[in-house]
Amino acid sequence: EVQLVESGGGLVQAGGSLRLSCAASGFTFVDSAIGWFRQAPGKEREGVSCISTSNGSTYYADSVKGRFTISSDNAKNTVYLQMNSLKPEDTAVYHCAGAALCSWYEDEYDYWGQGTQVTVSS
């Protein structure tokens, strides 16, 4: 059974930091891509970042570039999203998802986690 489990969300003040984790099991982690998406209330889900676990290539949305860092620990089948300088507009439910290759399109992802809430207060 494929599972993606996110953790690390919470409430933080603007300017603060959080680190999200995505623990994966049940598929070939080292030859895949893990993306982070987020959905704020009343808004469409948007891609935030993605990492290729095979070659380490990383991708970021313009809105988070320079503030968020994605990384992978292949020994632990876990991807991290370090979020610094958080802003109220970063408030959303964050989901990780698994695919063959990084993509900004949700349909390209086969597996999804249940999500973790990130709330940034002003």
C-alpha cells in the first residue's frame, strides 16, 4: 500500500519558520519525484515545490523562491520542506504528492498525502 504522510504543520507568526516532512512508503522512492502543493481556503490548489529523488533537481514556485527549501533523505524515504520567512499568505493545507517526474500539474501525481495545516499569523 502506498502511503504519504505529512507532518510538521502548525501555527507560527509572520517571519517564523516551519519544517514539513513527507514520509513515503510502498513505492520506489529513489526513482520518483515528490511535490508539495498547498490549498488556501477559497483558492485552488497550487504547486509549491518539487524534488527529483533520483538526481536531486529542485523546483520552486516564484512565490516561495528564496524562502522555502526542499530536500530529500533517500535513506529515510522522506522529503522535507523548510519554510522560512513565512507570510500570512502562506497559510494553507500543504500536501505532498508522488509522481514519476516533477510537474506543476496535479494530474501528473499518482499518490497524495492527507495534508498538514500551516497557519501564519500577522
